[in-house]
Amino acid sequence: QKSKLTMEETDQSELAKGIKDIAKQGLEKGKNLGNTAHAKLKSKLNTAVDPNDENARVRTDEMAHNATVGLLLVLTRDQWPVFPALMKFVWIMCIIIGACIQWTTVLLLFLYTIQTDTDPLAANPFGQATSLIGTLVASMILFLYVFGELRRAGYAVYHCYGLWRPHILDSAVLLALVLDVLLLLAVAFLSAMATVRLNNISDQLGIALAFFFILEVDEWIYEAFIRDFDVLKNDDFVLQSIDTTKAETDEEFYKKKAKTGILWVFLLCMACVIVTVWFYLVASNADSD
């Protein structure tokens, strides 16, 4: 009977070992497939700068000084594993808390805006024209700020993709940067809706300033809690990459950049048109009520 029990234990041990080996092989195979797919994707969108390529056009971008971008930088330098556990905890919590504050505040501001039932013409004695101008001015100021931040966040995702490795923490950083882009798009939409529903330039600029504070929270958190670790300098946030605009000559390059600028101006003008239409819709609904 003891021999039988020993044989059963041996069989169970061998079975567990076999399952463990199969799982290990599966994980290794999945990792190899992930590395292969990542290499193919990076070959189509190469962000690395070749110092030997004299014809390459290099663009320089200063990333946002926040905990997420900082984490990306220390990951690419393989500094993260040597940090103490408490430091890692503080860093991760800064990212999570900052994101929670930003998204929660945007949501609360959205709920406040849709519950504020005001006539955009009620408190303006100068008429509809000045109310519309005030709305457009406040919206344009915030649109320009959000546009600049959106470009910077987009390039942060671009650089993150170039530096990304198929690891869990790298993927979490990439996801966090994508969420930053979505946050900016949400702010652009909510700012237009909020300024249209308010009835004087003071409140409209106030709401624009509120969104500005929301978007700056992550950088303030970095300054308050992460910078004192002294592992990153200001120059570390300046990254270089191959410019995606292809041109044979400088003149052709500058023309393409100018056309891109004109395209962005056109999009901003279209946003102003949408705000104008929305303004009249809100005003007409208020008059009908």
C-alpha cells in the first residue's frame, strides 16, 4: 500500500511538472510571438534616430513633466527594478491618483454644466452678437491650449510606442498616455458645451481656467512628489525622433509643414462654426422654453 501511494504521488508530481512545463512553453511562445509582432509594427513606424543618417530630419519634442512620462523614461533606462518598493508605490499612486482627480473633476464639471439651465442671452444687455463673440473668444482660447496639449500628448504616445517593450508595466504606461489623449478630447468637447451654456464672458473664461487647472494637475503632482527623487532632469524629457514629414528639399519640407498648419487652422475654424451653431441652438431652446 505504501508503494502504491508512493507511485501515485510520483505520478501526481510528474503530472504537475508536465503542466508547469507546458504553461512555461506557452508563455515563452506567446512572448516570442509578441516580440515578433512588436518588431514588425516598429519597422513600419520607426521613431529611432540614426546618428549616421545625415539626410534624416530629426524633430525634438519636450514631453509633459508628469509621473506617467517619467515612468516611461526610467523604464527605458532599466532604472525601475533598482528602485525601492516604497518609491515604486509612491510613483504608481501618483499616476493613479492624478488620473482619478482629472477624470472625476471633468465628470463633475460636465454634470454641473448639463444641470445649469441658463439662457446665454439673459445676462447680456448688449445682445446676441456680443454673447456669441464672448463664447467664441473663450472657446478659442481653450481650444488653442487643448490643441497644444493634445499635440504634446500625441507625441508622447508616439515616443512611447517607439520605446515600448511587450511588458506589463510598459503596456500600462502606453494605456495611461492614450487615456491622457482621450481626456484632452473630452475637455475640448465639454469646454465648448460649457461656454455656450454660460451667459457672460466672466463665467466663460472662468470655466476655461477651470479646465486649465484640471489638465495641469498631473504635472503639479510630479513636481510635488516625484521630482524630489532626483532621478530625472528637465533635459530627460526632451526626446528626438524621425520627422514623419518626408521631403527631398528644405523648401518642400517647409511647404508641407505650412500646409499642415493651415489644415489645423481650418479644423479650429470648423470647431468655431460648431460652437456658433450650438450657441444658436441653445439660445433658441431657451427662448422656446
